[in-house]
Amino acid sequence: MKTGKPEEIKMSRREEFEEERARPNALVFQEADLPIQQFFALDSQVYEDGALSRKTKELLGLVASLALRGDFIAYHLIQAREQGVTKAEAVGLVVGGSIVIPPLSWAFLRASELWG
Amino acid sequence: MKTGKPEEIKMSRREEFEEERARPNALVFQEADLPIQQFFALDSQVYEDGALSRKTKELLGLVASLALRGDFIAYHLIQAREQGVTKAEAVGLVVGGSIVIPPLSWAFLRASELWG
Amino acid sequence: MKTGKPEEIKMSRREEFEEERARPNALVFQEADLPIQQFFALDSQVYEDGALSRKTKELLGLVASLALRGDFIAYHLIQAREQGVTKAEAVGLVVGGSIVIPPLSWAFLRASELWG
Amino acid sequence: MKTGKPEEIKMSRREEFEEERARPNALVFQEADLPIQQFFALDSQVYEDGALSRKTKELLGLVASLALRGDFIAYHLIQAREQGVTKAEAVGLVVGGSIVIPPLSWAFLRASELWG
Amino acid sequence: MKTGKPEEIKMSRREEFEEERARPNALVFQEADLPIQQFFALDSQVYEDGALSRKTKELLGLVASLALRGDFIAYHLIQAREQGVTKAEAVGLVVGGSIVIPPLSWAFLRASELWG
Amino acid sequence: MKTGKPEEIKMSRREEFEEERARPNALVFQEADLPIQQFFALDSQVYEDGALSRKTKELLGLVASLALRGDFIAYHLIQAREQGVTKAEAVGLVVGGSIVIPPLSWAFLRASELWG
């Protein structure tokens, strides 16, 4: 939560990136009715460690997001790299086709800015 | 139509929102050939009162748009609310899956800005 | 549940239709792990009466299924008609385009066979 | 229209193929309300000769159908070949990705059966 | 390759399943021109061991196929299980939504028949 | 390549448009591993003159991109017009449905800005 202290004023690009994703989600979570809240809960839970590790599940989320050309490919890309896994993108590209190139490219660009 | 009078210069955010949607549509309608114009006409007509009320049809348009992650979810959300109906989003989210969360969330954010 | 009594041997076409849908779902529900079971529960719950009537929600499910060309369009079509609502298909067709014609047509054919 | 004369009884495989597509379409056309009928009319009209030849439009229809993995890829494949054009499939496959391989392969199989 | 010897006449269900997938692919591979053949080669290569194991890549293929509701989900399911991995389906279902339930359920049914 | 000479500083809008597309692609091409690079090569090659002219293939690319609502519709629209072909959009719109209207409209707007 923001307290308005000066040191909070200037967010790093990475924080901006996180917030860009988190803020609208928080809004819909708060305003929406029960089934939507349950869906959000399920969406978090499904990536937790279980029969498959969180690491592997991040890759699955990345590839599913690529194949469907979702809005958070850059987010999944960064999550996967922070879990120490890379190079899953080729599967998503080959399954999904050249229509996947633009969102994949932009995600690379975005991710390179944030790691830069 | 704009006449250039001063009071028209400053559009409200809501008017900007409408224009953002209407302007490119007008362009394609004007430049495109007959089948595209007929498609646009059919697209308006299908939401008119008939065997189903316009109210219900707005909901159908919202859910179809959510499921396909179209570009005008915020528009459909606002239309549906102005018709007095809300809370249809959960169906679109459950049918379409978590890939629908980002466009749904952004639509909530946009709509909340426009309603103040 | 089947008891093997003779009167159960010959299913009506309508029962076959229901079973064709229910049997694989039961299998995945039984074999799958917790998140999948929770998803199935959420999927049932979202069509229950609430802010919107079950009747309206059946239409929303039908149109979302049409727009995404799901496998159970005939099922949704029959559900909607049994709820006393019809004529939502045009929205799904116009939003989803001519690629929706084959699954819509087959759903009509299937539904007409089941209603006699 | 069928008159029941003996020579009509045994349809060639090609006629069966045509009928498999035409019969459900006729049903939906007949039962559906106005916007759906208008959509069907527009769907026929858009492939007629115009600024682009029917030949080219058949290719466009084939590639769009491939990219979306529609149900009538074999039909479009045969139409295109009868118009004397072939070899458009590669674009649809590369744009749409490996998920397009199964429907493309089945369409080849079906088409090869019908051409003998 | 088939030699026509009697012992080849009766295929197991598993062989039928493999053939159902392999035969149309072989046809398109043989008739198609170079870019399609290159695409097929790339599609095989992308699942080979590399920065990620073949095991993990089978999961990625399964989830991408689920999210896009491809035709070979049962095939990917069986491949993944033979690689010793299971339980990835929940990610594909949650990302892709309830529209994924029918193809997922049918894949479970098919796979259960083939495993006895 | 940029040499920093003054005349290079101010890019035309058309050059900006080209760069907006080319820069992220170059990044992914450079960082990605072999299968992705091969995919990019195949994606270029498939539009080259062959059994079908480059002209026709640009149209196929445009329509496939429209049907899937890809990110580079404006790019394909401009490519097609520079090849001297227009008026393919109606097929993409009718196959893909009204969900295609926003990306098509924005592509028209973008293209009209770039042609002045």
C-alpha cells in the first residue's frame, strides 16, 4: 500500500510492470461476485507445487499463454526465467504458428527492458 | 458532427471512449466495399429488440466478446450496465478460462474510470 | 446408475445424447486431481440462478460455446429451448463469423433429431 | 431435390460429401430467423467474382478456414483445386502452427478419397 | 510398412490409434510442397531433448494442445504418461476454460480405453 | 543500420511503423535458439514467389491474420496494397465475424495515416 512517502514516489520499471498487471486484477477481484473470486483463487492455486513443481508449471503457463496469445506473455517469461527455466518458447511458437511471433517478440522486448 | 465551437473542444472521457471506438469503424465503413458494409449493418441489427430483448442481447454480446477476448469488452460492459444488467461476466470467464482475466480486468478498470 | 434390468437396456436417443456427454466428464472428474474437480464444480455453479436467472445464463453459455465453437453446442441449444428461450444463435454467429456455421448447423440437425 | 427415383438412390461418394455439408446448412437456414438468413446470404456473396476473382477468394476461404481450423477444410481444398489453384496450404499452416496439422491432414485424406 | 502377412491383419487398438494419426500425416507430408515438409520436420525436432527434456516438452505440447483444443489431446496425454509425467492437465483447463472440458474428457476416455 | 548522421534522426512515420515491427522480431531472432530461428526463416520463405505469386500470398497472409486477429493486420494490409491487391478483407471479416471489426478498423486507420 502506498503511504505517499517520497521514497515510494519513483517506482522502478519492474515495480511498474508488476503493478500494471496487479492493479486491474485487484479491481475485478474486489468488484466481482463469488464465482469470479473463486476462479481467481483456482488460478493461483493451480501453479503451486504439487505433482508437478512450480517451476514446470510456470513453463506450462508460459506455453499455454503463448499458444493463446494472452496478454501476460512477458510476465510468464519473466516468472519462468526467475524459476531458472528457459527455452520453452519454441514449443509455443511451433504449436501456435507465426501469429504468435508478434506477442512473443514484444514479450522478449519487454523482458529485456526489465532485466537490462 | 463537430462544428468547431469552443464548447466542443474539450471532450469528456466518456466521449473520447465512444470516439475511440467509432472513428476507425466509420473509416472502414466508408472505404470498404459492399459486403463489409452489409456486415456492419447486420452487426447493428442483430442487437435490436426482437425475440430477445436488447438487454439480453447486450449480455450475449458481452459474453461472446469475453470468450473470444475481443477488443471492445469495456464497451460491451458499459452497454450492458446501461441496459440495467450486470454480473454476466462470470460465465464468460469460466467458459473462456484464465486467459480471459487480463482483458476482463482491463475492461473493469476502464469502465470504472468512465463511471467515476 | 445402471442396474442391468431389461427396461434399461434400450436407451432413448435423448438418453444416449445425455450419456455421450456425461460419461467422459464423469471419468475425468473421477481420475483428475483437485484443481480439475474444483473447476468442474465452478462450471456447474456458474449457471445456477443468481443475479441472472438460469434461463439467461443458459443463453450466455450457448453463445459463448458458439463463439468458441465448442463441442456441446447441441447440448446448450437443447438446454436453452427447455428453459423456454430461443433465438440467441444469431448473436453467436455474427460475433463468431461463418466459421461458426458448420457447428451451428450440426447442432440444429442433432437437436432436430432429438426433438423428433 | 430427391424424387425417390431409383437412379437417385445410390449417391456417389462425392455427392454424399456435398450432402453432408449442405443438409445441416439447409436446416439451419430454414429454421433460423432473419439475421441468420442474411448472414448465410452474405457468406455466399462474399466469394463471388468481384475486385478479386472467385478463384483467389476460394484460396482466401481455404486459408482462413485452415487458420481457424474450421470444419470444412476438405470442402475448401476441393473447391480450390476445382478452380485450378493449389498450394495455398503452406501459408495457413505456418500462420496457424502445428495445431493445424491434424485438420489439414484429414482434409488431404478426405480429398484424396473423393478424387480417387 | 504393411506386407500383407496374416499376422499383420489384426491391429491392436493402440496400433489403430497410432495409425489413425500417422496415416493422414504421411499423406500430407508426401503430397505437400517444401515449406510444409519443413514445418513437419521442425514440429518433430522441437520436442527432442535439448535445454528442456523431452519429458517436459511433452507436457508443454499437451498443455498447448489443450489450450487450443487441438485434435490430438489423447495422443499428447498418452505420450506424456509414457514419458512418466502426469497431472499437467489442470493448467491447460484453467488457462483455457470450461470449453476445454469436452476435448479433455474425451481424451481421458480414449486414453483409458487404450491403457485397458 | 544507424550511423548517427543527422539525416537519419527524424524517421518518417512509415519508417517508425516498419521499425516497430522489425525491432522486437530482431531481438527474439537473436536471443532465441535454433528452432525459433528456423521458424522465422520458414515464415519468410513461405511468402516467396512459387506455385502462387507473392502477390496472392500476401492476400493469404492478410486474411489468415484477420481471421486470427493477429497483431500485424495493418502491416499485411499495406503489404497487400503495395503488391497492387486490395479488397480481400471482406472474406476475413465474414469468416471471422464481428470480433474482427476492431482490429480491421484499427488497421484501416493506421494504414490511412501512413499513406497520408
